Amino acid sequence: MKLNLALAQINTKLGDVEANLAKHLDYIQQAKAEKADLLIFPELSLTGYVLQDLVASVAHKPTEDDPIFKHLLKASNDMDLVVGFVDEDSRHRFFIASAYLSGGKTLHVHHKVYLPTYGLFDEGRFFAWGDQVRAFDTRFGRMGLLICEDFWHASPPYLLWLDGADLMLFSSASPGRGLNDKEKLESARWVERVTKAYASMFTSFVAHCNRVGYEDGLHFGGGATVFDPNGEELAHGPYNLEAITYAQLDLNQLRRTRARLPLLRDERTNLTLSELQRILQK
Amino acid sequence: MNTNLDINTELAREILVGFIKSEVTRVGFSRAVLGLSGGLDSALSCALAVSALGKENVLAVRMPYKLSNQNSLDHAQLLIDQLGVQTKTIEITEMVEPLFKLDADTSNLRKGNIMARQRMIVLYDQSEAFKGLVIGTSNKTEILLGYSTMYGDSASAMNPLGDLYKTQIRQLARAMHIPAPILDKAPSADLWADQTDEKELGFTYEEVDQLLYLLIDQRYSLQEAQDAGFDEKFVKTVAARIQRNQFKRMLPPIAKVSNRTIGYDFLYLRDWGT
């Protein structure tokens, strides 16, 4: 089975959800012309990243009666979508969220579980922490969503793997930092290294979509990537430009790789669990 | 100890050009204005602005004082000719002299501050006349050391250079083919005869950039910087300058009395809505 994956590394207008929605719909049309099955947008793609006191005013619910999501859900009849937004729960907690939309329905919503609140980041001041890492079934197999800092930690990808995700979809609004004499920024090299490592260690497909543009001097570099279960790069988007990057995933590669390299079969989850229990009881 | 300040100049150029383009155009402008002193920082800012906006959309303003070094004007002209930017020369002598004459004891420092602020006034006036945003020229070294005039040369609408140390500015300027006389001369504010930055500061940019890189970027403690080979007095002098000049890097504090105060809990980026 083949999956035509598309990654839309867009720029966003800070706090202008309607303008960002219009851009989403435009990119969906472009990807439709290229026969994409699944189109992934970056973290907070409907809102922009450094929201601060804008958080409450840009929040939406991924439901048919929402004025923004009704358009995206309709568009998801043509292709599956992953979009980034601010989710507000029924008790008015605000989450950095990604929604997987397919066939007019919201299949899954992930709330970011690691909110960086250090250095140039201040997410914990403005957002509630997600408390679930769950894989979910799609028409292309079982997948998992993570958002930026979630996959700077090793445990969320590991949990998705054990929960059955064969395709991990990562989205970011990752401010580039660490200019030195190397070809790429330190932060970009770090993300590409770990993303490739997850694909290799979990013998899974890993796709990463990072936004582009600037917010008050923060610079977002793009550079979308897709790795196959052998850790080989299938596609690499440009840096610093809005673009759609396409990759055709041969899902049978999962079987061939895991027949050769049975890391999943041999993973000793009970050992992990018992040792974790011992460590936490210390 | 890593004190390698080498940068990938092509990547730096790409990010900074994109920054200028983004910050200017997202608020509906297409043009920029900057003061061209004949020195390295403003030359680099000008070259970056031209790459971002096109030569016809950049106004480089020379603002000499009667005692300014002729080299400053000539070097600025070299860059103007090379880049083909829009240009104006507005002498500030007759603007600042009346203020100097009010007090016979006006020190060089006061005169320097007055000239820097007068240039800011001219630049912001040209900003309105040319419908262009003012591009800053302050680098990370001078911002950290507070080696600037508040509301003078530090005033701008955006600053593409503020996260690059002076030695990195040199690398990028060389890569962007800034004329050799500008690259090679000793950095100077040219506020009085024979003034150079390094003479006035008491150390070279080469030395202080290495130390600043460890203290700021690599988060070394003062003791760790000394253990890495920097002289104790030098480390303490630089650390004291960084602390003493924090006020120059901030907006003035607002006394908080209400439930929501600008700057504390009324938090929006400048790029809000764009």
C-alpha cells in the first residue's frame, strides 16, 4: 500500500485565524492537484506561535459547528489533514493541539504534553499540559501525533511505538537558534538527528513539518523531513521558504524492515515497566 | 573551551535578509532608512537592507558634523556607489552647535550623546519623508557593553545585527563584499578626533567577543571564564559593564498598580496580527 504524503511548511499570521485558514484551504487545493492522501501542517498552523495573551481569543474546537473547523472538516473529505491549533476544553483550559481530520470527521486530537518554559520559550505560562500520548487508527494504518518539544523527549515517541503507531507525524514551530560555522543551525541539526534516529530505532515512518517565517525576530526554518523505517530520508523540504514537500510512502517497507530487524518484536516492555516502577519508587 | 565565533555567513545572510523583508513588509511598508556612518556596522545593515528590499527602496543618510573625519564620508560614499542606494547628506553641525554653546563646559561625552540623538531625529524625520522603517546597526558586543547612546544610535524600528558579535559582523561584511577600507579601519564612533572604540573601551573586540561568547552564549560563570584563561580584572570589568548597562536594553519600568499592566501581564508580540 502506498501513501502520498504532503508536508506544508507555511508561514502564519500571528493571531489571525481566518487568514491562516484561507492559506490552509489554498494549500489543500495545491496538494489535491498533486493527489496527496495526507497533508500535514505545522504546530499552531491556524494561529501562529508566540501567542501570549492572544491564546484565549484564537482557541477553536475541532467540531463541525466550529466556524473554522467546519471548512477543514469538509476539506478532509478530499484528503486527510493534520492541522495545528489552540484547543479549548469544556472547562476552558487551553492546549497546544494537533488534530487529525479524515472523511469529514476528527479522528484524533493530541494535546502537547511537553511545554517548553525555559530559554526563549514560555509555553507553560499560557497553556495547559496535555496528559495523553495515544496512537490511533486511520485508513493508512495506525499513527501518532506529537508536537515539537514532545519529541525532544524520548518517551512520547516510545509510547506511540508501543501503542501501535507505525507512522509518527511530528509538527513544529521551532525557532531556529545556534548559528555557527556549520551548514545548518544547531537546532535544525538536532531535530533532524533525532527524527532520523526515531525512524531507525522504532523501524517506523517519521515525518516532520516545521513552519517558516518570523515572529519578533524569532526565525522558523522549515526543512520538512520524511524518514522510512530504515532511517533513510525520503524527502527534505527547503529551508526558510513556504513549500509543500511530497513523499510517497511504501507502507510495505514496514514489513520488510521488521522482518530483517525485529526490534519491535524483541522490545521488552515488561522489563521497562518493572525497572521504571523500581526507579520511581526510590 | 569553545571560543570559535566563526559563522556560516551564507546562512546568516539568508536569515537576516529574510528578517528585514518580513519586518518591513508585514506592517505594510516596502522601504527602509538608515544612517550610514562610514563604519562597518551600518555598511553591513545597508547591504542587508538592499538585499532584502532592493536598492531603490533603501535610503542611506550621511549625517556629518563639522569635525567628522573626511574618511567617514568617503567610505560611506564607496558603499553608496557600490550598492547604488538612494542617498542624502544632512549635516548636523548647525543643529547641535546651538546646544553646545549654551554650556561652555559641555564635555566630549555630552557632545557625543547630543550628536547621536540629533542623528536619530534626522533619521526618524527621513523615515516619515521616505516612508521607510529605520534599520538599526547595533551589534551584540556594543549592546552588551552598553557602548551606545540611549535613544540615539540605539534607536531603530528593527535590528538585524543585534545577535552578532563584532567579530562575526566582520566575517559577514567580508562575505558580502563591503569595501576593503571599511573592513580594514579601526572601529570608531567618530564623535571626536582620533576616537576609536577599542581605545575608549580599553580592550579589543577580538578579546572581548571571546569572553562575551563564553559568558553569554555558553553560560560560563565568571570563575569558569577566569579558569579558561581570561584575566580576572578583565572578566570583572566586562561583567560589571554588562550589569551596569542593563537599563539601556530595556523599556523603562512601569510602576504596577492595576490588575493588568503593560509589559508585565499585557503580553503581545510587536508582530501581533501580522
